[in-house]
Amino acid sequence: MGFSCFDVEQVGKVAHLRLNRPDAFNSMTREFWLELPEIVRRIDAEGSARAIVLSSTGKHFCAGMDLNVFLQGGGAPPQGDGVSSEMGRVRAYFRDVVLMLQNSFTCLEQARMPVLAAIQGGCIGGAVDMVTACDMRYATRDAFFCVQEINIGMTADVGTLQRLPKLVPEGVAREMAYRGHRLPAERAHQVGLVQELFDDHDALVAGVLEIAQEIASKSPLAILGTKQMLNYARDHSVDDALNFIATWQTGMFQPADMMESFAAKAEKRDPQFDDILPRPTAF
């Protein structure tokens, strides 16, 4: 199935999503917000991919929300007979729109496999919301990050202000959010927003795909548990997180993958693991 904002392929056990509107700096159209969660949830549901790489094309990774979305009344309720214009109902509708947009990125966090973002050039506005929902971020040396919302008179509302302070020192997050300035890649690397810098776009994509393939070589059940635990620990106390991993291991820790790891090492071969099962669609 074709998509207007993304090219999608799977190489081995790695799914690769590429934003494909370089002439428009990969800005986020209405279609973008629907296609991204559809693609990610499909990959997640099938379970055959063990890592996802999110990359882009052209000069900039993503310029954020396409201006036409704002100009065309994005978030406005439908018009017509029987549609209430009462302000409380209108604002409740807008709240649902914001929650829908948030879920378009939360799907990256909820995917059962790690999501790696490969960022070149500008990562602006909504793009920061998107990459902060990924597990790891990598960038070219010419990349920059900008919380653009403050520069156009609005509060960022799709995840940046909730996730960025969990990734970088709070003062850095606040400065980015209040000033709306460009955070260069070198500084982003220093503060931990990105894990590694690459000299150019080709090296970036190749390097991130290689990292993803390494992750995909691990036990997918162990990777699933690890992502679950890291996300849970980020949002809960240490005691709660320790209790959660104890309960998780009671059901999910089975010796088969560990025995295969030991056997493969002894036999000097790559381990072979079963995929995680597809998500249930019926019962």
C-alpha cells in the first residue's frame, strides 16, 4: 500500500520509514498524522520487524506542521446541519484533535520494538515532538533542533514539553522551550539528546541501519521486556519499577532464548530467535 508522506521497506528484521517530501522539507500535512500511526501500528502488530528506523530525505529532516494545516483551519469541527457550534462542544472537539495528534507520536513509544531516528538538517517544531518519542536519536553534524511553537505564539502540545525534560537536563529543555532557538547537533550530543553524530546524511542512515540490525540480532522478547521496563521506570518510582520487572519476569522470562544464546556462542554462530507473535486481532 502506498503512502503520500512515507516510503516504507523492511530489510531483514529492520523496518525503515522514510519521510519522502523533501521539496516541502517533509512538513507534516494532514495525511502525515494519519499515515505515521497506521504504518507503525501495522509493523508493531505483525511482529516480524525487530527494530524501526525513522529517517528522512532532502536538506532537512522535518520542518514541523505544514502551514496549510493551520491556514485551512486544522482542528476546527466539521460544518453542516445538526453540528453544534456551542463553544464548550467546539473546544471539547479541539481537545480530541490534540489527543489524536499526540497519539500519532505515542505509537512510536508504544511499539514493541525500538524506534531509532536518523536526523539531518532541521528538526523543527512537531519534528521534535516526534523524535523525542523515539527510543534513540542520531544526527548529522549539521543538524539542529528547534522548539518552534514558542516562536509562532503557541505552547508545544504534542509531546516535546513532556518528553524532552526526561532526555536532557531540565534547564536545557526550558531554554529550548522558552527561547525557541536552534540547538546545534554538537550541543544536542553533549546534553544527551542524540547518541552519536555522523558526517553526512548517507553515513547517518547507513550507521543507524547498522545499529538497528545489531538490535534486531538480539532476542526480540528480551528487547520487548527491556523497552517496557525502561518506559515504565521513566514514569514511576524505583520501587514501583522493581516490582514491575519482578512481576514481568515471573511470566515472560523463559530459558529458551538464553539457552540459544549460550549454544550459539559455544558453536561460534549467530543465535536464531523466534519473532514475537503478532498482536491479537480476535479471540
